[in-house]
Amino acid sequence: MRFHLAWLLALLAVTATTGLAQSVDPTTQLQTILLWSGKAPGALGDEGRDKPSLTVYHPRPAVAVGTAVIVAPGGGYRSLAANHEGRQIANWLNSLGVTAFVLSYRLSPRYHHPVQLGDARRAIRLVRARAAEFSVSPERVGIIGFSAGGHLAATAATHFDGGNAEAPDPIERVGSRPDFLILGYALISLTAPFAHKDSATSLLGEQPDPQLMAELSNELHVSARTPPTFLFHTGADRVVPVEHSVAFYLALHKAGVPAELHVFEQGAHGAGLGLQDAALGAWPTLLANWLRASGLLAKPHGSRP
């Protein structure tokens, strides 16, 4: 009880310092942080659906490695698969010592682009700006996304900025480029023959501008500055075909960006951790190996044992 009281007092002190609205679930002790202290840019109201947020999942201090991952669940930009592509992923990342931040971004039909990208960018900035508070390194902030959440993550990784040094909000002074990217059966292209039309409509509306569709076809915007990427998909995916991940991987390879792609023969779209499939269920182990090889599961030099 003493620990919880001290932790809550510390949280109140941080809230007073940052000015960002935060809450703690008394049953789970999970901390939820609004991305903006006042109304979010473009907000159409003051309901929960108008308030993008991050829910923080901390690993045990003894195993924490100082790496942060923002988790963007899928749902076709119309809903959020917050359990199997959110909470379960966060808990698994915690088992590796990674601090996870499940992103609740704004959804269609109430919101369209660029609102969702603004929410993702803000999430990256916030975690990086408050890295010391979360006991993570500001140089080890990644993002993982699934399905449409994967499109959002890939968009953030190909459409980023270095922050605005003149912004009155200190969070906006921080860059929005993720340090690494993880994509699970991600939607990538809005223009290719294999594009997922429903997600494009949800994101851009009924008659989207072709130029904007091309701008958000992320395989066309990979550069040498796109962060190192891990991708997995299944050949049996009939919702978002594997060509999406293949196209993005080829663009990364051409740009010289370190990347690893795993394509599984079987497995339906939206499998999450894939625990019901012996083959597909290996992707978390493969990702853990990639993170370890990238140095992201080692505690930063000089940290306490």
C-alpha cells in the first residue's frame, strides 16, 4: 500500500508539472494520459471519442530495458481492436522488459486524415519528451501497428518531422520520427490494385483526392531515414493481402533500410499474437530476436542492474 501511495503522489506531482490530464485505473493501476491537456487539434466535441490518449503498461522494474513501444491497434480506422492488438501486445512487450503505450486514436466516420496521423505523431513526441518520467530512452521509442493501425504506424514512420523549436508547447518541439517500426499484417498502399478500399474510405472519406491517396500509400515514401522495420504477414490473408508488406519491404530494401519480413503460409487477418496457430504463433519470438539483435532489449549503458 505504501508503494501505491508513493506512486500516486509522484504521479500527481508530474501531472501538475506537465499540465496534461492523466488518470489511474484503481483496479489495474494502469495510467492513461491524454495526448493534449486541452482540446485536441480538430476535436469535434468533448466526449471520450474526441480525446486521444495513451495507456501505459510498465514492465517490472527488475526486467525493464528502457525501450518504449507505442501500440496502434487496427480496426479499419472505424474501431480499435484494443484487446488482442492492444492490451495483449502490451503485456507481451512487458514480458521483454519493454514499456508499452497503447494508443487510442480518433476514428471514422467522425474523424478523417490528418487527425489520425496527428494523434500518432503526438504520441511519439509525448513519450520521447517525457522519457525520463517513463524510465525509457528518448532514442529508443518505436511504434507497432496492426492492419489499419499498421498503416498509421507506417505513415508516422514515412511522414515525420523534427519538431518545432519555436512551439510554446515543449512536447511539440520534439521530433516525431520513431526509432524503429513493427508492422503486423499492415495496410500499406491506398493506390495499388491490392489496396483495401474500405479503410481508404474510412480514412479519407467517400471521394478521396487521388493525390492524397498517393501521399498516404506508404510504399511510395520510404527513404533512407525510414526507421529499421520488422514485418510479418500471412499468405492466406484475404482482408489485407500480403502484397502490402512485400511492397513495403522491397521499398525498404531499395532504400538501404534494415528490414526483416516474415510471411507465414496460413493464418487469418487480425490474428494478434497468433496463439492459436503453431506456425504463426512464432512471430513474437522472431520479433524478440530482432529486437535483441538490434540492441533494444539490452539495458542502456550505465543503467542500474
